[in-house]
Amino acid sequence: MKAWLLLLLLGFLMTPAEASAQRPRARDAGIRIGILEPGPLNAITDVAGVAVGHVTLIEGANIRTGVTAVVPHSGNLFQDKLPAGFDVFNGFGKFAGSTQVEELGELETPILLTNTLSVPEAVAGAVEWTLRQPGNEQVRSVNAVVGETNDGTLNAIRLRRVTKEDALRAIAAARPGPVAQGNVGAGTGTVAFGWKGGIGTSSRRLPVNLGGYTVGVLVQSNYGGVLNVAGVPAGQLLGQHFLNDQLQSSSGDGSVIVVIATDAPLSERNLKRLARRSFAGIARTGSAFTSGSGDYAIAFSTAQSVRRTAAPRGSASTSEELPNDKMSPLFQAVAEATEEAVLNSLFKAETMEGNGARIEALPLDPVLREYRRRSGAQNGK
């Protein structure tokens, strides 16, 4: 009896990150996506220098939201800008800073993710963080980059709980290494395919003969469709998918943000092409990119040879940008990593209640059974 009470108490005391640790990532459960191998962490942080931080806000019965920060390198981003590309598939949403990224092909702040009505607070946090950096005393214009999805089902979004300080805390919390996934940060209150969505991440590393470059992806999943898990029609198998509930079209709406990092030396033009290919991964998960969906992707390169440093330091690099005919392996990598990142967001997410709603976690057992059955049949077992 005492042991049972202890386990119950531990369940109540678990943080979202600890709770999500009880559920496996897709690869840990035996799911294999694509033909390329992931990096050692299978995360966006496999790209050297990239750090991720979360602030998770779970308060009372109604607040289920947060902020996620992707920091591309540990230096002064404003003075040591990175080339970046941006793309949108269906534009029902808000992505602050995207027009300047499109115009100049540069990234000068961390990338923040939050909920729809908290974009202004996240922008304020990114601006303040940038102005505080040593060397930026004369800076008078900052292009803060902030993406969003709407977590209003589980979160009382109109209360606008996220603050500028939360955005600053997410940036300050950013670390390299393993990345918490599921109900954390900007994914705390999201819903995907009718199940609990969240933050997910994955990576791919090219073979040495193809450059040995790494592509890392982080997603905030909050969209709908007919879920497909590595060839398993999970949405149909589980009876929950777009156009299945008395033809309710709204079940396909929502948004997804894809953040892509690579150490390949790419121009802003080829980074935009890389961002566009991430939607192949989103499509493979079952999205139809409905009219009410906001589907955005931003990609940046950390390679020293392509940085937009205001005052170059040290010896000049002789590296060159990759030509167009070297891009196809990177396109394969980003499609695979994006697909797996979405699955990780679903696999790691836990059932959540909030704002008068209850969203169940994706049932893994029936999906994994069907995946194994199909894999066995393909292998003649």
C-alpha cells in the first residue's frame, strides 16, 4: 500500500519533461524513418553550437503554454549573423521577422516559438536580449524572429500568460545536448492530428563522401490531417482523422513550425530551398496543408565560411558555398528529419487536461504492432 502511494505521489510531482521520459522517441520504439542515419543525439543540437531552451508554463486549470528558444551559436548573433532562408506552404499564421529574413537572407536573433497571442511578448524578449549583448550599444533596429501556433484548446490563450521575461528565460535556458520533447516549451498546449502534439526534434548526418554535413530539425506540431507513421495509416487505424468526424473540416486545421539548422555552407537561396523541402516530411506524416493551417519553415547555416560577420576576425576562410548540384542529399536529410521530429513530438507527448479540455496522447501500442506486422511481412517473416 505504501509503495502504491509513493508511486502515485511521484506521478503528481513529475515535471512535463520527466513525464515525457516515460514514453519513447519513435526510433527508440523501433520506428525507422528514411535511409540516412541520425546524429548521436538525434536532435537539432547535433549541429555544433546550436542550443535549445524551454520555458514551460502549467498553472492552475487553464494555463498550458510556454516558449521555446533555438539559439544558433553562442556568440553575438547580431554582429555575427547567419545566412537563413524562409518558406511558407500555407500561410494561415504569424511569423514575426520573416520579411526581413526573406529580403536580406540573414538571421540576427535567436528563433523563438510560442503561442499565437504571445508573439509580441516573445519579440520584446528577443529584442531586449539582443540590445543587452556587449557590442550592441549602438544598435537601433533588431529583427526578432518568432513563430507561433495556436494552443487555445488546452490553454486559456486570451489570458496572454507568456511574458517578455519568459522569453528571456527561454533564451537563457538554451543549452547544447539532449533536447526535451513533447509537452514542453511552446509545445506544452499543442494538439496534432487530434492527439497531444508538442516539441519534437531529429537529425540526419550525411556520409563522409557526401560531405559529412549534419541537418537538424525542431518542430512545434499543432496541425491535423490523416496521421501516417512510417507507412502505418495510424489515423485510419485508430479512427481519428481529418474528414472522419461527420466531415468536420476543422480537424485538418492548425499549424506547424519547422526550424532547421545545418553546418553545410549554404547560401540564403539554398537555405530557402532546404526549408521548402521540409514540407515533404510534413506531408509524409499526413498533412493536407488545409486552408486554416499555418505551415512555416526557417533554415540557417552555422558554417563559418558563410557567416555575415560585421567585422571579420582571424584568418579568412577559403571555404565556398555548396553548389546547387550538391543539395539533393541535404534535401533527403531534411525531409527525413522533419518527418521523424513530428513523430517524436507525438510519441513523447503525454495526455493533458487544461482549459476544460482533455487531449489524449497518441496510443503507441496499436501503431507499433501494425508497424512491426508490416515490417515483418516486407521482410518475409
